[in-house]
Amino acid sequence: MTYTITEPCINVKDRSCVDVCPVDCIHPKADEDKGEVMLYIHPDECIDCGACESVCPVTAIFAEADVPDKWKQFTEMNADYFKMSKEEFAAKYGRDP
């Protein structure tokens, strides 16, 4: 299981979660930002500690099993952010990452 960042993060990108993550698996960090509209958790790097969930000011972070049905697509979207080019991501989801 991993954690997933969902819709409430869009256009917010509060980086409190980045600051508390012990394995630096939440991207983009401030110095990596290329105009992404939200933050993403790398599913292969997340250690499921949950530190990020409690500090999110917009309640956008959930354990994968607890993602509300209306935001289930964000689990795949988080993984795709790390696997796809910006163009591939936009083609699949109809928006830039």
C-alpha cells in the first residue's frame, strides 16, 4: 500500500507533506517545480508511514485503500506522474500534471 494525493491538492500545493516525508517521495519539491498543478507521491518510494496525511491542510492525502471513490483515479495518476512524459500524462488525463 502507498499513500495518494488527490483532487484537493490541485492549485494548492502546500508543501507541508514534502517537509515531513522521511524518504523524500513527494514531488515536485520547490526546486523541481515545472508548473505542476498538484503534488504526487512516488508509489515505489513511499514507506507508508502516514506522516504526510496528518499535515495536509486540505485533506488531500489518503492511504491507497482509503481514497474516496470519487478520487480513485488519483491513485493511478500519482503512479503515472513518475512513469509518463508530460505529454503522455496530458493525453491520458486531459490536463498537464
